[in-house]
Amino acid sequence: MTSPHRPLTDITRDLLQVKAAYTAMMSDEDYNSYDKHIEYDLRSLTDELRDAGVPDGVTPVTVDGQRAEIELSPMMYADVRILS
């Protein structure tokens, strides 16, 4: 038996938080190693999106009243952009 998937908005919200953490880490001149927790989170969220049936390409979604786009492509982690 498979468990139900989380709502796309919840997955997107988590992806936005991980992307913000990744961006902050990359802008820190003092970091000296890639944060494996961020990589794990990106991989897990990408897998969760694929398991939920999100196709490769751009998928529009609304999160907390903001329009956003999730982008999936083969061999890459998911990306997300806020549009408004």
C-alpha cells in the first residue's frame, strides 16, 4: 500500500526554504564545504515531486498566495521560482 502524497503546496514551501538556505550558504564567503543536508533535502524533495506525478518541465503552483513555478528536468534537482 502506498501512502498519500503531501499537497504540492507543502512540498513547494519546503523547496523554497531549502533553496533559501542553499542561496545563503553559497553567498557566504567563509563556507568551506558543501552542506550535505541541503543536498539530501533537495534530492528528497525532487523525488517527492516525481513520486507525486509532477512532470518534467515547468509546473505552476500557488503557495501562501504567491504564484510560483516548479521546474523539473532529468538528472537535476528541482528548482522553484516565485513569480509574484
